Amino acid sequence: PYDLLYFPQYISPLKSFIDYIEELKKEGKLIVEPMSYFAKFLLKFIETKYSFVINNASIKINLKNEMGLKGICVSLPEKYKIIHQEGIEIEKDEKYIYITVTNDVNEKTIIGNYQ
């Protein structure tokens, strides 16, 4: 900010924020890329075709994208247990599981069960 010296009360909070985001970047929790990177990802996300097939206590998720699926994420309620397979990463919080495709394939099928 070009006028920060006119508002000294904001210097300390801004420094704290910069320290915080630098720490997130070191931990791999923050991606710093040009806007074109995120625009390209958003277009890829929008173009991804998907289907969810629920049969009794099982779920089958089909993903397809000619641009590739690396980085595409699907979330489900935490009551589902995904059968772990190569090319996906699974993270959880108290309400959801997040399944991220980690390899650059054009099609992916993910299978899980309701608990």
C-alpha cells in the first residue's frame, strides 16, 4: 500500500498478516500463482463431467475431463468411507471428507461405502 505511512495503526496488522501467509506458504497450505493459473483451473473445474451413483450403502463417483483431473476435488458427508486407491488424496474435517485427484488422468472412478 502506497499510503501506509499515513496510517501507522495498520503497519503492525499488515506485518502480522504477511507473516501468517508466509507461514501458510511454507506449510504448503497456500498457493501463490498468477491469476492465469487459477483461471485455467476454474475452467478445468467447470468442464469436468461427473456422476454420483448411490446404490444401497455404496457410492460410485465418476469424473471425466479431457484437460485432466489433477487437483479436482469432491466432497462428501463424513459418513462415507472411501476405498483408498492410487491417485487420490483424502482429507477430513468434522463434517466432510475431501477427495482430491493427485495424478493427471482424464477419467477417475472413486468408490466408497456409507457407514
